Amino acid sequence: MRRHWTCMIGLAAGLALCSGALNAAAAQRWWKGALIYEIYPRSFQDSNGDGIGDLNGITGRLDYIKSLGIDAIWLTPIYPSPQVDFGYDIADYQSVDPKYGTLKDFDRLVAEAKKRNIRIIMDLVLNHTSDMHPWFVASASSRNNPKREWYVWRDGKAAGVPPNNWQSAFGHSAWQYDAKTSQYYYHKFYAQQPDLNWRNPAVQNAMYDVERFWIRRGVAGFRLDAITTLYEDPKLRDETIVRDKAGRPEINAFGDPRLANDRTDNMPGVHDVLRKLRQVADSYPAQQVVLIGETWVGSVGELRKMYGVHNDELQLPMDLQVGFIDKFDTPRFRMLINDAETGIGSNEPLFVLDNHDRPRWDRYGDGVHNADIGRVLSTVIIASRGTAMYYYGDEIGMVTSTPARKQDVRDPVGITGWPKEKGRDGERTPMQWTAAPNAGFSPPGVKTWLPIPPGSVKANVASESGRSDSMLTWFRVLGRLKHDNAALREGDETMLNPGDANVLSWLRKAPDGSAVVAICNFTAKPQMVRFDPKMLGTGSRIAATLLKTPGTEDPVLLSAIPLKPFGVYLLQLR
Ligand code: NOJ
């Protein structure tokens, strides 16, 4: 190996020196090309020894987060909650659950993060509240209560028959009967998460006030939970049942007929709300508030709409297509990344690889080359044009640790769906800081809310920090390059070698003419990749290595680059 890893890290640091002016320009829209780190607060760092992560734990780890090159943290919900859906069932939108700390702790987190130029993004759950929220308690108390119309109440079709065939995303009917008032209420998620009635202006105003409350407390944005499900068909028509070729209903993991979600998702009205949320956000210009959407849409055309016809809705609807292909399908990655480059106007894509609802990156693993596969995936997500989101722990190679027995499952989705659907505990296990018992997450001897995966002995921050070939070191260099290298920070993107079914490669070209080629072998076999220097727009055949899979040689010629299985190169063109 002619150029050692430490030299590459040195090169990345050197590039940082000339980046001050560029960073100033990027500050205009801080989220452009940014790295956002998703933290599941229950699982990041337990500071008070109760087995559950908390805000002070996060504050204590800000220097670590900074070392990853993170610009903003998305906190999944920290509001007071009965924790049926671990915080996505909110009982008070303007406070902090005592399990996680206090508003004062939150303010300290925001202030300490700010000192490190890290922004805090809150999760805003607008579709539903907890059934313990005072609004719902009032709404359920009688048909005449002023809050009755804050939720979606309907009569059944007949005695014991819900209003229609709508289902909860978490299994079975979406209608819960309330014996006291003899009506059903609608819940897209758990029965303990009744849907708000967004046709009621009072609901809308209450939520815009929640948005203002947190902006005034210093947050730099919101991740809008389940944002496409705010409205339902007012006529309550049945959803279409998805059928197989023989005309039989397809059955989902909960044993219910699969529905097309054509009456409860992406209904008219959503975009009006997005525009209003954006207006509120933009009324605090100094804070540059960003709106991120949980936007499960099926095409780039649909994604484009989430930015708004006049770019006045979400700045960052999540691209949940590229990272979720779930297998190394080179043409599909190429096509979807190209779609994101060409199909959303001048907007910024936001690439996501996984999160607290989906198995971690190791779902792509083959059990043989997992470390190299982790490097491929992080390169695709981070070295592509756009903002990138990374889930805590992926940077050290934490893997999905699905419970083996039903009695160990904490996520109700897994309890309802067992054994076909085992729930989301596997991707929510505690962060692995050290090789000690409880992995440095909780003090030794404390029972942590989910078990510490055995892999923590090897995959942890302490052991990986000093190793040049670790996943953590790879991630840190990649994170730094995304900020400091002009082409990776703000360059446009062109997919290369369109006929290559094995190697995904792309060119990033900055306005100043500098360019980087990213090359990822998507297979378990060695590959040879060839680039025509003319196609790259460079007269030169020489490239400097910015980053490469450990243990590989620097390429000599652009016209013949050998790649090891799942090998990666990031090359600066000269
Ligand atoms: C999406 C969130 O990511 C998920 O964790 C939650 O269960 C549902 N929305 C309901 O809020």
C-alpha cells in the first residue's frame, strides 16, 4: 500500500484549510450537503443509570458527534408520552418526558450543540396524539365536548361493524370502538394513537403553535412524522384491496388483506398544510428552519411535489427510495440516483439508508464482506449529491439485533405481528461505546431497556477510534470530505458507465471545475472498471486517492482500475 490511510486523513484535513470561504457560502442554506444524524434518545446514552438514554446523555456525547462531521441531530420524539410507540404517542407537545430530562436539559443540549455548530431537529408528530393527551381525553368524554371534532369519530356501519375496511399500519382495523359514546375513532397507527382531524382549523392552529414553540426554543428544523397521512377520504370509501394475479387478496404480515392506502394516504389537503408549516418556519428567517418529511412515495415525480410547486413546502422530503432498494441492484441504484439528480429541479435530495423503523445497513450484508459492504453503502449515501442522513451506530457498524423470542419483544408491532413481523427492536438497541458490560451505554449491572448486542465487544467507539481500518475511521473521513471537498460538497452529479451491471460509479463536479469520481464495486467478485478520461472531462489520466478500501493499492490509470470485492475508491481528478 503506497499511500497510507493516515495520509489520506491528512489530505482530508489539509483540504479543510481552504474551505472557510466555502463554508460561509454554504451557511446560506445550512442543510445543503449537510450530514444529519438520527438519534433514538432512548438508546444513545443513559446518563442517570436507569437503563434508558436521555438528553443529558446526548449532550455529553456532542464532541463525539462533532467528530463525525455532523451538522444536525434529528431527535426522535422526546415529549411526555405513555411510550406505547416509544414517544410517537405524544401526551404534551410542549414539554419533555421526565424519562429523557427536562426543558432545561433540552435548552442546554441546544446551547451546547450550537457551540459546536450542530443544530437540533425535533420530530413533529402531527397526524395523531396519544390517547392520554388531554385533547383526546376531552374528545372521548362525550359527543358534545368541544374537543369532539378534534379527532375522527364515526358511527359503525352496523352494530359491531366498523365504518369501513381501513387498517392500521400496525395491523388490523384502524377503527377503535368507544363504548362510552358508541362511536368509533380512527387510528392510522396504534389504537393508543388516535388520528387528529386536520379538517378542523383549531387542530391546525394548535399545531402551528407547537411549531412556533420549539422554534423559539432554538430548534433548526422538524422531521414531520407520517406527514402524508394527515387526511382521509371524507366519504370514508373502502380502500382498494391489493390482489394477486389470480384475483385473491394479498395477505400482509399481520394476516390482514393488503390495502392500497388509496383513501388514507396522500389525500388532497396535505400540501396546504406543508405550505403553512413552511410559512411559519420561514417567519423565523434568522434560524433557517428546515422541514424534513417522512415521505414514503413511490416515484421521484411524487417526491418532487413534496418540495412544492413553488418550492414552498418541504426543503428536504426524505428520499426513501435509493437507500431502501435493499439489494445490490446496480442499474436500479443508478436509475434512482439519477432520478434524484434530474427529477427534483434545483432542490436538494435527502438520502437515507435506514432508521428506527427499518433494519440497519447489514440487511445488505453477505456475512463475508460486511465491513466492505458498510463502506460501499456509506459512500453511496454520503458521496452522492445532497443532504445525507445517518442513523446512530451505523458509523461503527452496529447491526440489526432482532429478538429471538416473542417474550423479549418490546415494540408492539412485533408482538402483534410475531413471528412474521418481529417489530423494530432490532434497529433500536443501545449505542455501543465501549467493550465493557453494557457497552458504556448504562453503568454495568443496570438492566438496559433493550439488551446490548453481543457484537458490541468488537463494534464500539472506543475500539474503533484508534484503528485506521475501522468503519468509524472510514465514516469520519467521508464526513469530513463531504464538507471540505468542493466537488463532494456542492458538485453536480453524473452517473458513469451506464452499461456496467457490477460497479456503480459517478462523477461529482464543482462549480470551480474540481471533480471527484466515486467508484463502488457492488459485487463479491473483483472487478475492473475503465473510464474514458474524455468522458470525465479531464485531459489527465492521473487521479489522487481521497479514500479507498483498506488494503488496496492506489489506482495507476483511470483506464483500468482494479477493485476488490465490494471495493471503493474516491478519486480526485487532476
Ligand atoms: C413513523 C415513525 O417513524 C414510527 O416510528 C412511528 O411508529 C409511526 N410514524 C407512527 O408515529
